[in-house]
Amino acid sequence: MNVRSIAPVVLLLSFRVFAQVPSAPVTGEVTVKTAHYEVMSDMGDGERLAQEMENRFTVYSRLFRFEPARAALPLKVRAWQDRETYDNYVSARLGSSRSGAVYLHYNQSDRRELVINRGSAEEWHNLPYQTFIQYLRAFVPFPPSWIREGFAIYFSTVGFSGSGEINYEENLSWLETVKGLGGRAPGIEDILLADQRGIPENFQSVSWSLVSFFLSSGREEYFRTLTDCFMVLSGEKTAAENSQAVVDRIRLWNSLENMEKDYRAYINSRRTFAELVAEGEKAYAEGDPAGAELAFVTAMNQKPSHHVPYYYLGLLSYGENSYVMAEEYYRMSLERGADRALVSYARGVNAAAAGKNREALAFLEEAASASPERYREKAESLIARIGGNSR
């Protein structure tokens, strides 16, 4: 099967960041200073956290390319494992706490800091969002709201492995909302000038969709337009003034009316993960392997951590007698949380077709054991055909 990678081009994420990090944290408060950050952690994992911050800084800088001298460095990060300590600290400054992580912005740059409830479940959801806000506002204290919100959402799914290798799945959680707005969706100009005209309804979702359009439409002129806009952002201007500067820059080279049409067409062309899976399942059931492959490869590229595309790509490979590839896809689907009984039965059928009877018997017995009500009868029937002497 000719598997094609058809994920949107995301230029800023086409690299790896490697870092040496401690293998395990030690307890005790630690303060670590790096090129761009000063990190305090009471878990003793300040070096690990500081390296993650630097990695994120590198990801953002690949796109925005702000001059480091524009920011008041180092950027401060304060992390507590104890929830009560974190809540008390944040509440004293905001009047109430914020779950997981929050960036505290002040006019005095030396008071600005990112505060994290280290190890909390909410940290993993909120930290990437808040880390980008800290980065952006270090250079542009009052950026256009669509840039702040849209890119914070766009970067919210950036993560790193223990070795520092970047992990990214495009954040499409707002796509269904945006597509559902239809004719009620605000126009591009209203999004761009929200700081002057007022924040429209569903602003986070449409801000993300506009960022996605600029980055992933495949139109080089729009990507170039976006990077031009970054050049006119000023640390001395209000959000409304920065918004107007961006619109003026866009209008130098683009028709907002044409851009609006292209933006709408782009959003309509994007499909959610659920839509892609449904499309693939339908094509598979109707005997259209090429259509099914295209849908499932797209779904896999969109959400590499989900098991469903791998399972169906395994079925498609099996249907083409590509048994080695089928086994690899089944294995990857299992690693990502697929139903063990379902996948074990499929692996058994695949191994039997490949003439690997001992492996087939083991997989089929595993399927029968994992879910006897669903697979015992079918597994035993196939085992009988293979023959017990193949053990």
C-alpha cells in the first residue's frame, strides 16, 4: 500500500529539538537560569522544566523571529507541586486561582511570571497555552487579540519527549465549532480588528481558524503576509493600534475580499478527525480501498496518537496481501489503545494468511481469552483449520 503523508505543511514545526535532561527529579527548591528563562521549582526538576521552556521558546522563535533584545529577559517561571501553595499565590494576585498554569502580566517587566501547579492534571492542558502567552507578551505586551488567542491555541498541542524531541498534533478541537457557525461566522476584518470593534462571539475558535488558514492553506502569499504582519507589531502600541497596523500591512498586498473567500473555502475543506474516520469507514465498507486509504492516512496525520486509523490501515494492507505492513499497523494501533481482543483476532488472521501459524495461534488464543463472548467461537474455528500441531 502506498501510504502518503498529506498533513498540512507546518513549516515552523519541521524540526526536532534535542536536550539533555535529568533522568529523574530530586526534591527541594531549585532555581535554574538559562539563555531566556529563570525557573524556580520546588520539585527539584528546575533543569528539566527550564529546558522545556527553552525548547518552546525555540519553536515560537522559528515562526515569529523577534529580536531577543526586544524582550525583558530572563522570562520568569515559578512552579509549585503543592496545590494550596499555588492557589494561594495566584489568588493573592488575581483574586482567584487558575487551574494548572497562568501567566501573570504586569506593566513592570520584572514582576511578570508564569506560575505553574507542577504535576497537576490541569498543567498538561494549560501550560503550553500560557507559555506562548508569556513568550508573545514579552516582545509585544499588547498584541492583537486574534494573534494572542489563535496562536496560543495553535501551539497548545506542542509537547516534548523525555529526550527533547518535539511532539505535535494539529489542534482541531475548534474546527467543528467554526464550521458550525456557517454564515454567522465573523468576517476576517472583524477578527483582525476585534480590539477596535469588540470581541465577537466564538472568538477563540475563529482566531484559531484564521491562524490555521495563514499557516496551513498551502498558499505561500498568505504565509508571507502573516510573517510580514509580525514585523509591524510594536511593544509601544495598544492592542487596537497593533491590530490596525496589521490590517494596514495586509491591505498593502492583499484584497481582504479575496482573502475572505479563500479563508471560507479553506475552512470548508478541512475535515475533523471524526469526519475523516467516518469517510474512511464508509469507503472501506463500499469496497473503495483507495478512498479509505486517503481518509485514514489523513486522519492518522491529523491525530497520530489515535488508534483507529492504524487499525483500518492494517485491514487495508491485509486486503492487499501486505502482511508485514498489516502487522505493523495492527501493532501500532494496539500501542495507541485499540481494543486488544479486536486487534489480536486481526493479527491472528493476518499471521495465518502469511503462513505464520504459530504466531496466528498465539494471537487467536489471546483474542479468545480477552473477549470470549466475541471471539472464542471464531478463534477456535480458525485454530481448528490451522491445526493444533503448529504450536
